[in-house]
Amino acid sequence: MKSNKLMVANRSEIACRIFQACREMQIQTVAIFAPGDEAARHLTYADEVVPVKGYLDVESIVDAAKSSGVTLVHPGYGFLSERPIFPRALEKAGITFVGPTAETMDAMGGKIAAKEIATAAGVPTLPWARVSTGQDLRKAAATVGYPLLLKAAAGGGGKGMRRVDRAEELDQAAESAAAEALSMFGDATLFLERLVDEPRHIEVQVFGDGLGDGVHLFERECSLQRRHQKVWEEAPAVNLPNETRQGLFEASLRLLKAVKYRSAGTLEFLVDRSGGFYFLEMNTRLQVEHPVTELVTGVDLVWAQIEQALNPKKSILPKVGSPRGHAIEVRIYAEDPFQGFIPTPGKVERLRWPTGPGIRVDSGIEEGQEVGTSFDSMLAKLIVSGRDRDQAIARMKYALDETVILGLGTNVNYLRALADHPKVVAANVYTQFLDKEFDTSKAPQPTGHELGLMLEMKKLNRGSHSVGKAGAGHLEKPWAHISQRLDARVGNVGNDK
């Protein structure tokens, strides 16, 4: 009988996370790397390493999978994870895709089709309308109502999206949104949707067996966003009416069962001030913020995904009890929030992660690693859990204070300030909160831990040292890092990490 071998078609922290689950399940692993990423941390976690032309190059990745003899491919998350062409190419090659079917991705991947399916399943949606060539935009907008959003049907992350407050803005906004959507997603299709003033962003984690049954794993609060990119996520959501919560669960399960969804997925909703909720879209993949759900439910979502992929004809669903405690996740980026969030590439000269009860770090970096601008700037995710939200926030503050990344700028101090904000502590936030109310004009001072390490490095480098605004050190002379790197990046790599 052929033993199982899994390739992760992704990089950085999510690849490390999946490889950890594979080790626990005693599954052999294969990592991929694109040009310029030969020294990435995730490569040290796999049993084999193979090169590909690019992380979005389907043909190259499938060829690498076939040459490596893998039986399973996990896409992680990102653009490739939701492209139906990828699981179809793997299926043609006789390789199992760890995730939903291509047919479900087709059905739920486009926002317009997903809204139509949601409506048919009795799931509430905001007033919306298609945008067709030659259509009278003003007439369509009048049926939706102002203010409204022009949104890319194939988009995400705020790309191809424009706010419109009056009819005179429609034509120019549509032209701009369509051009951006075509550039980003290869599809200029747009639709109109009513804009909700200061809503909350609540999502429901689901898991389906692909046979018409499934479960929900409760909800996550994802309202703290910057330009539609999530910054801080937590589970469960607080100050949410129980009627709204139960309605979200029931609607999510109706939609999951209607499409016979398989594997892990997420239903995203807007919730207005009165507790009304409206379906936004379905993410047919694992989410970046999945750890907070894992910590409050005790379910290993990656393990569940792989177990299901190994037994596709069985109804295998995770057993979910009541949520326990509270969990919060923040995303750490190589960027300077106090200088317009500009990228801050560099070398990780010193790195120290927090440790202690209820602290988890999903990291894509290690000491001595060069971080450039060719790939996603997320360095790691810091996740904490506590018996309740108050303890979780206190633990997050401690964990951020104990986090030290020197050699390049990061958003750690921005996150520290966020954790101290009275409205964040009170859970009185909405999706535009960071853009409207959170002040980034003044950077917090470095912590004592950072200053101590900076002084140590300054002595070792004979004074050749300066400190940036965000408290991240930059050295003119490189730190003699102690991390052992891989000598070879292609072929077999041992398990002694």
C-alpha cells in the first residue's frame, strides 16, 4: 500500500503550521519554494524540498507534486487556495486536494453567484444588483440605495471596491473599480451593494463532509480591519445578541448543506447596530485566523482537513462542544504603521517570541533570515487564550511586550497601542474603526526588552547601530546569527530541525 505524502502549496507560517500537523499524523511532507525564497523557514520543516516557478504557478506546482510522488496537496490560504483550476489539475494528475471540491469553489467563489445561492437558501443579504455592460448604472443604484459599494465579483481584500455616496460619482467609480479588478483578478465584473454604516464583521467557521452534512464551530469577531485587511481577530464575539448569534449559525448551516460543502470554510457576515445580519461571501478555504477557533473549541482544523481528505467517502466531522474561554489573534507584519505602513524589509537580527500559558506563535521567520518585498509581508501570528476576554486581552498585552524583532521594522508597537485602546478593550468597534479613530501619528517607545537587546547589539557592533521609529533596530553591520541554515535547498531534507 502506498504511504501518504503531502505537499503544501504555500509558504511561511501557514506551511509550517500544516507541516506540524503532518508530523503529528506521521505523514511525509514536501515543501516548495519560488525563486528568491530559498532560505525560507518553512523549508526546514519538510522532509523534502522542491523548487517551483512561482507560488501561483499551477502547472509548475502540479509538476512538482507529480515528480515528488505526493498523494495529497494542501493549498494553505491565499489566491491559489480558491482557484478551481488548481484542484482540477491535481485531480487530473491523480492527487487529492485537501479542501472543497472545484465545483463548490466555482459556485461560491464568485460573489454574485454566492449571493444568489445564499438567497435561494434563505440567507439574508443586503440589497444588491449586477452591473452589466451597457446597463443604466444610476437606475440600478436607485434600486439598491445610497450610500453603496461598487465591488469586484471576483475580488477580495478591498481590491476593486469603491464607495459611492451619490449618483454623480457612479461612472468614475465604476471605471476605476473595474480597471483594478481586471488587473488584480483578471475579471472586471462588478456589482452594487448597499453600504451599512459602521457594521461589525462577524464570520462563522464551518466544516462540511461533502455529502450534505456539516457543523459550525461558532463565530469570530473580525471587525478590526485596515483597508479591508484584518488586523485583530477574536473568538467568540462579545456583545452579540443571542438571537443574532443563533441566526448566524442556522443560516451558515443552511448554506453549507445547500452546496454540500466539504472541508473547512468560512461564512462572512455584516452585522448592523440592531443585530441584523447580512451574508457577504464564503471563503472556501482555511482562514488566516483559524487558530482562535481552534483554541476555543479544541478542534485542530488542519488535522480534520487532512483526515477527511484521507477518507473522502466517509462522513468525518469534528466533534464540537461548547466554546471555552476566549482567544485573540494579531498579525505581525514587516511594515511601519507610523510612516504610512510602508514595507520595512531587512534582516531579522534578533528574535524573541513570548512563552507562557495560553500563548501560541505561528511564525514564518527565524533569526538571521532576510525578509524582502517579493512575498507577503506577514511575519507571524501571535495568538493568546484565556478563561475570559479580560484575561485574553491582558495576556495579549504581555505577549506583545515580550515580543522582540530587531533588524527590520514591524507593526508590533501598533498592536501594543491597539490592545490598550479603550474602545478595543470595551469591544466597541466596527469595520472602519482603525481608519477613522485609531491614531498612528505618534509611535510608542520601545519596550525595556527591546532597549536591552539594542544596547547589547550596539556593544557587539561597536556603536554601529540606529533605532527606527517603531522601535525596530537596523544594523549597519550584520549580526552574527546562530541559526543553522540548510546547506542545500533541493532534494531530501532531514527531520532534525
